[in-house]
Amino acid sequence: MSDRVQRILSHYRGENPGVLTNLARMLYHGTLAGTGKLVILPVDQGVEHGPARSFAPNAAGYDPDYHFQLAIEAGCNAYAAPLGFLEAGAEKFAGRVPLILKLNNNNSLFKDKDPISVQTASVDDALRLGCVGIGYTIYPGSAHAGTMYEQLRELTEEAKFRGLAVVVWSYPRGCQLSKEGETAIDVAAYAAQIAAQLGANIIKVKLPAAHIEQDAARKVYEQEQIPIETLADRVRHVVQSAFDGKRIVIFSGGGKTTDDALFEQIRAIHDGGGFGSIIGRNSFQRPEADAVKMLHAIMDIYKG
Amino acid sequence: MSDRVQRILSHYRGENPGVLTNLARMLYHGTLAGTGKLVILPVDQGVEHGPARSFAPNAAGYDPDYHFQLAIEAGCNAYAAPLGFLEAGAEKFAGRVPLILKLNNNNSLFKDKDPISVQTASVDDALRLGCVGIGYTIYPGSAHAGTMYEQLRELTEEAKFRGLAVVVWSYPRGCQLSKEGETAIDVAAYAAQIAAQLGANIIKVKLPAAHIEQDAARKVYEQEQIPIETLADRVRHVVQSAFDGKRIVIFSGGGKTTDDALFEQIRAIHDGGGFGSIIGRNSFQRPEADAVKMLHAIMDIYKG
Amino acid sequence: MSDRVQRILSHYRGENPGVLTNLARMLYHGTLAGTGKLVILPVDQGVEHGPARSFAPNAAGYDPDYHFQLAIEAGCNAYAAPLGFLEAGAEKFAGRVPLILKLNNNNSLFKDKDPISVQTASVDDALRLGCVGIGYTIYPGSAHAGTMYEQLRELTEEAKFRGLAVVVWSYPRGCQLSKEGETAIDVAAYAAQIAAQLGANIIKVKLPAAHIEQDAARKVYEQEQIPIETLADRVRHVVQSAFDGKRIVIFSGGGKTTDDALFEQIRAIHDGGGFGSIIGRNSFQRPEADAVKMLHAIMDIYKG
Amino acid sequence: MSDRVQRILSHYRGENPGVLTNLARMLYHGTLAGTGKLVILPVDQGVEHGPARSFAPNAAGYDPDYHFQLAIEAGCNAYAAPLGFLEAGAEKFAGRVPLILKLNNNNSLFKDKDPISVQTASVDDALRLGCVGIGYTIYPGSAHAGTMYEQLRELTEEAKFRGLAVVVWSYPRGCQLSKEGETAIDVAAYAAQIAAQLGANIIKVKLPAAHIEQDAARKVYEQEQIPIETLADRVRHVVQSAFDGKRIVIFSGGGKTTDDALFEQIRAIHDGGGFGSIIGRNSFQRPEADAVKMLHAIMDIYKG
Amino acid sequence: MSDRVQRILSHYRGENPGVLTNLARMLYHGTLAGTGKLVILPVDQGVEHGPARSFAPNAAGYDPDYHFQLAIEAGCNAYAAPLGFLEAGAEKFAGRVPLILKLNNNNSLFKDKDPISVQTASVDDALRLGCVGIGYTIYPGSAHAGTMYEQLRELTEEAKFRGLAVVVWSYPRGCQLSKEGETAIDVAAYAAQIAAQLGANIIKVKLPAAHIEQDAARKVYEQEQIPIETLADRVRHVVQSAFDGKRIVIFSGGGKTTDDALFEQIRAIHDGGGFGSIIGRNSFQRPEADAVKMLHAIMDIYKG
């Protein structure tokens, strides 16, 4: 057994064997099995942005089967999606890739400065579909964040009790945050801390920028001279903010970008001690062969 | 057994045998049995628009028995109505036409730019009345959409667990949508995707217009040159948006119109790969013989 | 057994034997037993308008016993009241008159253009007090109507499951209705339809006026030439709007009026095919002997 | 056994033996045992007004034991307080004075024109502490009154089912009431009626003033010439408004006043047929011996 | 056994043996075991203020293990933290320091003049992690205080029923309080009273200032000449306001300050009869050895 994986799992000894088993299933699966690194394929953009914006660039993606195949082909550690997509393929691809059921979703037909993501599936759904974990989005900073925290709390308690791992998408938003502030380093680190304190096993945040949003935080960053200049520095700070590296933190790929820019980000995540990536649009919006090649290149960086 | 029906059912293998049985009951019932096409009679206008606006044009429709008879006579695949109408005839017509109990309803005595449709019946009601499925309306785009998604989620979980099929009316509405936007092609496709991701077995949307509502979507439609010129094109795009045709999508007939216009729409639905129609006012607001004749003409198109 | 009652009960064959039994208990009780007509005594004005406005004109009415006695003496089909009044006399008068427990109430110490009536008793209360049914008020048109519909739905499901009949007071109100509109013929018919679709066994509405409130409805009334000139016409239309006469619709007596005016209304209800009356203030606000005489005169009209 | 108590209990025959037993425990306890009159010590001012305003005038009152001792010493029929105060002494003074657990409370650190009192203890708490009943405050007239009515309804159902008596503090408040209106005779009588209809066994109201608040009520008071000139008249009218004297109505002592003024009020309550007093600040804000003497003087009036 | 501890426990005789056991576990643990005094280490600042502001000054604190070690090393009576921090170390340090699970939390990414702290962990979580008690924050004065009181009530009932002690952080806040008012002596005493009446076993308040916030209170403080000049006076008044010293009241250390200022505060708490301190930032934001030394110095004062 991999020492790296064992060391990571040792930080989760407060969890029951069911949760540890499901974390191990992801960490020992796919191309990165045993490395302690993770690349996860998430496909919730159909709900979040609409079908055409998500799948028209590579029309194969309208079909739920496609994403299972892509995740299997590329050797991703897990595939995360909403209820409909998982129900459509969970039987056909049973046991071939660890599944994460996204339990809440938002869409862009109604936009609110203080957004809320509502529950669209249950822990029981995750169990009947053979998933290793649940996914849940919180918007720290939203006036409605408390509603999501309380719902996440209940779902987390139920999921862990039934042996499922908990993956939290922590995306700062809200009327008191500037647009820049949503990815500010202080806010990103704060978002990781909140998710960790809420009991998340795996935390997904956006790549942090060098901007500092909150005045009370800026003072500390300056006084304590916290290094935030390079992306690797910032990744390191976010990872530290999630229990000094004792919680798995992975970073999202964001909108479609060039491969070079993407690989550079991955290297920064790797150098900063990040645990991996969750890459949606950059993978499923290109032809399958191309996507697999790109994902393998990313995994090679993480193996390095 | 019909190959077409078997192929459709193969896309629902994530569901339990109870749900598959009830989907099959609709697909193997009536004039279109075995064709993989559906024509459903919905009568919730009494609540939605009031009794006179709904039934005065053909006063036989005040009587709940009438709609059972019409659906049976015409050989519809199913009859969908609110609690009161089904309770009034479910015993008398037991087993003669598959029933869908509409679990939520709105009415027009209070109008809100961000409408909500409230629960007026339960899954247990559907079971005791011998229904094959439940019906539920969502208004994607409404500020209150989240409330409906969460209620639908709970009802869907319960209905499927008890072997009932789930039919979702997905009608975009809300303060951030223009009147035109409610049937815009991008919005209609989005509404179908949301319903599919929420776990709907059958999705009912309005016929989409060529208008594009959202700027972020327009870019993609233009760039990817998605064909939306003809109604058949748009139907095809909506069907693709519901898991690449792996979910049954049917289209509403809208307000009363001429038969020629109606048949033209049906041909477009058929050509675009739509799974059928749900036709209320155009059927029950004319004399029974006339309605049966018209419905048979429609079914002939779908058989073609 | 009365043919008229049997014909009425045949429209409720979707209900379980418990509900049918309790409907029969009302229809076979009192002066109008077996006629298929009902006169019910309702006394919720103490809560709705306050004690002095309700009972000072005939101070005997402060005492809960009084209304039991009056209903028994006059041979009413049922007596309907809130929890406190029924608890105070249900033991003393056990089995002497069918009781309907009013499960929700409003009061006039706080007035809202969009009123809501809140739950003040339970189905279990109705059972332990030996009632034949529950009563519930909805305000179609109120911005809060949805909350009442959902509560009524839950209570209806529970009540019927336990064999109790469901009586719905359907009173249009709300910021989008004019004062006249609350008793407009289109709105009254709509209110009856909503109650019927929600599963009400007995529907109570106010006597409708010739006014038409909604433009969309006016068109239909004119085009289809629906007769609404006389009160009997309007009663007939409302009864038709409740499943073509397959649901029991009774009419309220309104504020205190002269006997002649009242009897004229009763004749119109009778001529229009209404199922009876629910008469509060006009009965309990006069001396008992006088009230009994007046109620018998009304019952004589219904027998005619 | 006392005839007076038996007559009072005969009005509660709709209740189960557990509730009757606990009502009897109060009516047969203390100095006024068997008289059919009640003097209750309530101490919820620590929460309602803060500790210094409540207890500084007689610092012994900071100690929860003090109020048990005072109630026992004076021979009160019951002692009513919030959870913390009862938990602190219920074991030490077990069985020495009937206890009423106040289940909801408000405080004055946040003031709202439409106040709400929130639940701070449960029926199970009342049972484990050996109480004879629960206490609950409603604010008829508050925009939030409905929330309280529904919570009281649930608690009442549970309390009575478990054999506890229900004591309701009915205090009119709210944005549509003038300051004077809170104790207006029409409003006070209305508040008593509401509590009675909600199922209260014992009703506590403030002493009513001669002011009439609501125009619709004024007409009736004038027309029916309801006597409201003297305090005794008004007490009589409020008692009549609570089911013609078939519900126990007691009156609060209000803020600290002179003994002479207080005794005058008590005589008016007695003359008007009131069932007793609930006296907080006027008793615990003076030295114990003085308080006992004063309470005995009051009880002497009620015995008279 | 310590007489002091036994005397304190005698004030909690209303609680079950489980709660008494867990109170005793804290009072008999660590450096202050048996003295009747408590020093508790709370670390919820990661959520409340963000990770950098909390842990950058002493980066060891990013690691959840650190705080367990610090509490053990210093001999604190208990360590209180949110779910994530306790889950991360509860197994490794099982049984070495009494744990309090903080069940609700607020964060500073969204600020409201009427704040609310939402539930982030459960009583079951506290039990499975081996805690001696739960912690919960209320904001008396907030427009949302009622929501917290009702949630605390439910959690308190469940926690005590399962033998856990209840520790309440009572922090006045809200739109009707001035900034000064949040620590005003009348408000602090009121906050302690509210927590005590809600059933708290241990109450944590901020050190009170001499300011008086509410006019109605000021009158009483002046008239009754309540001593509030020195900090010890004010501590004494707050302790008195928590059931005359029959509830354990401890005081927070507030933001980082000089040791001399801190020790002066501790002496005032000790002189005023306070039961101890809860010291977060002043302990974990300095090097471990330094923190242990400082905490021991504080404990020496309490032993004195």
C-alpha cells in the first residue's frame, strides 16, 4: 500500500471505516492511484450554465454515457455529476469509476447577488447509485450561506454515518464581496477553512489570486508577511488553511483556456502542495482523444 | 414486444422495475401503443385558468367523467389531472387509461412575476388512486424555483421508491425572463436539461421559438452554428438537450388553434424526434367526436 | 334509503367507507334527513369578529352549550365550530348532532389585504371529539393562499385516511381582487372549482353577485353566453363549476338581514340546484325560539 | 369536596382525567384551596425585562429558590416561571407548590411593534420537572400572532394528551393597535375569547380599561348597552367573553403600585366574577414578609 | 472530593446524573481541578475571523493537533472547537482533555447588524466524538435571536437528555444596540440571565463595561445604587444575574492584549466571584511555551 495514501488517510482517523474506505477508493483508483493526488471529472455545467453552453462545443457531451467513458478512459479518480446524469449511466458503468453525486445545484435562469444552491438529490440516492461520496456547493459570503451550511451539516452527518465521503465545493459569493474578492487569497483561504470546519473530507476551491479583499485580513497578511506572490505560494497558503494540509484540497480548472496556461496552473498546484484538480469544461468540451491526452499530461505533472 | 419501446426503456435502466413497469404501461397503451410515441390528455386548466374559461366552450367538460371518457375513447397513452378530478372518476374508470396525478398547481387569482406552484396532492394519493405516475410543474427562472426543485426532489425520490414514474412540466418563468424568453430556444433547452438532471422520466415543455434569450447562450448558438431555424430543428435541439434523446420529451399544444396549425406543429415535433404531445385545451374544448377525430389525426402523424 | 342521498353519495365513490359514512351521517340527520339538502350551523364568529360583535345581540350565545342546543332543536344537519366551543360541549351533547371541527381561523385584530387563516386544531382533535368532519378556510387570491392550500392538502389527506369528511370554506380575498371581486360570479365559480380540485367533500361559498372580475373570464362569459342574471342562474353556474353538480356546494347566509330577504335567497339557492345553506349570524344572533322558527322555514323551502 | 371547585371542573368535562387532575391540583392547593379562586405567582420578568429591573428592588429574588419559598409561604395556588428558574429549584421543592412551566418568552433587548414570543421549553420539560401545566403567551393583534397560535396549538395538543393543564397569557399587541387599545375592553374581551377558542384551560389577561378600540365593536357596545363603566363591569364582560364564565380567567397585577390601589383592583375582580390574580412584580419586588402579608390580604378578599 | 465543586454541583440537582458527571469531568480536570474554577481553551476563530487572522501569528495553530496539545499541556479544564477541528484530533487525543463541540458558528464573509449563528454540528456529533458538552452562541438583541433561542432549546433538550452539559456563549448584538451597548453592564447581566433561563449549565459572557445601555435599566441601577464602578463590581453583578451565583459564569479574554492587562482582568474576575475564563486568541496566537506559561499564571490567580 502507498505510504502517501496511508499518510493522507491517517488525517481522517476521526471518520468511520466506511468513509475511509470510500476515500481510499478514490485515492487508489485510476492513473494517479497511490500517488496521493486526484484528478476528478465534474459535469454539472448542464444545470449551472445550460446545455448548449456546456455541450455544444463537443456535442458528444449531451449524452450522459460520454462522461462516464471519458472519466474511465482518462483514469480519473472520480466522476462527479447531478442526479440525472448519474442515474442515466450508473447501471451501465457500475463499478468502473468512483462516483460522486452532486447533491445541490444552481442554475443561471435566475441570478441573485446572494446566490443559493438548492438540494436536488439525497444521500439515499447516492447509496442506491453506488457512489463513493456526495458533493455539495456552499457560497460563503452569500446572505443565504447559513441555509446551505445547515443543509450541508445535515447531509454530511447522514452521509458519513452511512460511510460516504463528503466533497465540498466552496465558492465565495455575495453582495458584500467584490467580483475580485471571490477569488482573493484571503477569501479563498477562508472558504477552505470553513469547508474543513464543517467536516468536509475533500475541499474544492478556485485558484486564488493575489488580491486581498478584507481590510482586517490585509493587516495580518502584511504584518505576518504571508507569501502570496506566486500561484504556488497561494496554493500553499490555502492548503495550510485547510488544517495545515490535513484535508485534501483540490482546485478547479475554471473556464476553457489554452493547454499551456492550464499546465502552468497544474504545476503551481503541484508545487504548492495541492492535492489535485477538478477539471470540467477544459476536458469535456474538446474531442475525447484530445481530452484524454490533456488529462494524462496533467496527471503526469502530478506524478512528477 | 416493440423494439422502439424497448430501446426507450433501456435508457431508464437506472430505475427500479416498478418505474419501468409504469413507463411501459403508458408506452404500451392506447392508439400509439408500441410506437414509442405518446399523446397525453392533461386537464388542469380548471385550477390554472378557472372553470368557465376551461369548460364553458364545451360544457361537458365540467363533469370529471368526461375527460376519462375522452382519453379512453381517443386512446391516449395517459390522462393527467389534479386530485379532485382523478378522485371523482378513478374508481368508475379503474384500469381503463393510465393516470398521472398532478401533484402541484397554480391558479390565476393571484399572479406573481416569480410564480410558484404549490403541492395539492401526494404520492400516497397517486398510489391509492391507481396512477402510473406523478406530474409536477417547475418554473425555471422564478425566484421561487428553488422551493419547487426541492419539493420535486422529495416527491421524485418517494414516487420512484414506490414505483411511480415522474412527469415534469418545465415552464420557464420569472422576473429575469422576458415574455418572449419563456419560449426562447435556449431557455426551452435549458428547461429540458434541468428537468432531466432532476430525475424526470418524462419531460413536458412548450414548443420553442427561434428567439434566444440569454447573451451567454447566444454566443454559443452562433459560434457552434446550432440549427434553430425550423420548428423541427428546435424540437431536435430540445430533445438533444434532454440527455441526447435518452429522456422522453413531449410538447404542449398551447392555446386553442386551428387544426391545420396544430397538425403542422405535430409534424414538426415528429420530424424533430420529439416523443409526442400533451394536448389539453385543443382537445377538451371541442365536442367529443370532433376531439377524438382530431386526436386520431395527430396520432396518425406520430405513427407515420 | 333515500334515492337522492344515494345519488349524491355515488359521486364520492373514490372515498373510503369512513368518509362515505360521515357524509351519510350529515345527509341522514335532522329535519332535512334524506332530502339531499343540508342546513349547517357554523359558529366561528367569536374568533373571526370578536365576542361582543358575535354574541351581544343574543347573549345566550356566549355560552358554548347554547349553539349545540340550537343546532339540535332546529334539526340542523351539522354544527361547525372551533376547538374551544366543541371541547366545551362535545361530551355533554355527544351523538346528538354531527360536529364539524373548524381546523383554522383568522381574527380581526390584525388585518391583511392578503389574509391567512392559521391552524388552531388538528384531525386528532376532531377524532377525539367525535366529529364527522373537519372544516378549513382557504382564501383563493391571497398572496398566502399557497400556504393554506398546502396545509389543507395535508389535513385533507390525514382526515380522509381516518374516515372524516372535509368541508372547505372557499372565500376569495387578496390584493389583486377588488372588494366587488370577492363575490364576483367568475371568482365564486373559480373558488368552488379550486376547492373541488383540492379534494373537498363539501364546499361552502358566498352567494355570488353578477359582477365579473377578471377580463380573461369576461370574454368567455360573454362569448358562451353563460346565464348569470338571476341569483338562481349564478348558483347553478357555481354548482356546475364544482364538477357539474357532483360535489356538495352550500351557500353562506352572510350578515344579519331581514327574513324575507333571507328566504328569497334560499329559494334562489334551491332553484339553482344548490345543496343548502350554512347560516351563522342570522340564526344565533336572535332569540332561540325565533331562530328555530326561521331555520324551519328555510328547511321547508329546501324540502319543497 | 368543594362544590365551587366541582362546578368549575364540570365545565372542563371535554378534557381527559389527567388535565382535570392537574386543574384540581391548583384549585385544591394553598390558602385559597376549595374556594374556586386562584392566586398564582409568575416570575418571568428576568427574561422579559432583565435581571436588575426585576430583582434589584428585592435582591433575594436573584436566587431561584426565593420564588419557590415565597409561593409556598404565601400559599399560592401555583408558581409559574421559565425553564431555568424551575430547573434550579424543582428538585429541592418537589411537590410543595404546583408548578407551571412557561414555554415561551420574549425579551426587551429587541423590540418589535409586532412582537413574537419564542419557545424556550417543551412539554417534556414540564413533565420531567413535575409541573401541573404549561404556560404560553400569545400576542393577538401582532402580525406574527399566527405563528404563536400554531405553536400553541401543537403544544396544547401535546400537553393535554399528556395530562397537563394549559395556561394562556393573552396580551394584545401589534402595529394595528394603539397603545390604549392593548387594554381596551373590546380588545381584552376578544383576547379572552381567542384564548378560550384555542383550548386554554386558564386564561390570563390584563385588567381592561373603558376604552373601545375597534369601530366595528363600538357600534355593538353602544347598541347593546354593554356595561363597561366600572372595573367590575369590565371584568364581568371579559369573564362572559370566555364562554360565559365556563373558562377560568385570571387577571395580572401589572407594574408595582400601592397596596390600596391593588386591593381595590382585587375587589373589582372579585365583584366582577373573576377567578383570581396572577401577581408578579407586586409580590417579589418587596421583602418576603411584606409580600406574604400582601398576598394574604388579597386572598382574604377573594375568600370574602 | 472538593467541597467547592460539590457546592457548585448542588446547584444543578435538577439535571440528570449524566449532565452532572460531565460538569464534574470539567471541574475535576487539569490544573484547576477541584478549585471550582475553570479555564477553557476555545478555538472557533478560524471560522469566525478566517484562518490567517487567527493562525498566522502562530502558524502552529493551523494544525488541529496543536490546540489539543496546548489545552493538555496547560491543563485547561476543557477545549472547545467546531466540528472540523474536533473530528481531526478527537481520536488521537481521546480522553486527555474534556471536549466541548461548538454546535453553531458565524463567519465574517457576510456581516449583518442582526447576526445569526447557524448550526454546523449536532448533539450526535458531540457524542460520537466523546465530548463532555455542547457549545452554542446566542446573540441577544438580534432580530434573529428568536431563531437561535428555539434552536438552542431543541439542542439543549437533546443534549441534556443524552447526558451532555450545555455551554452558552451569550453575546449581545443587534440593530437596537449601540456598539458600546454590546458590553454595557445592564446588557451583559441581561445576557447572562437569558442564558441561565434557557437552561445553560455554563455561561460565557464578555467582560462588562460601566456603560448602561437601556433607559429603563438605568433608572433601576441608579435608584437601587447597584455598584458597577470597578470591573470586580461588574463581574459580581453579572454572576448575581445568573441565578445569584448558582450558574457557572466565565468570561472571555477578548482580543490580544498585554499580559499585565490580562492578569488585571483575571484578578477582577476572581475578586468579583467569576468562575473563570475562556481564553482563545490570547493563548493560541503566541508560541506554545509562552502560552502555557501565561495560562499557568492565570490559573495561579484563580487558585489564590
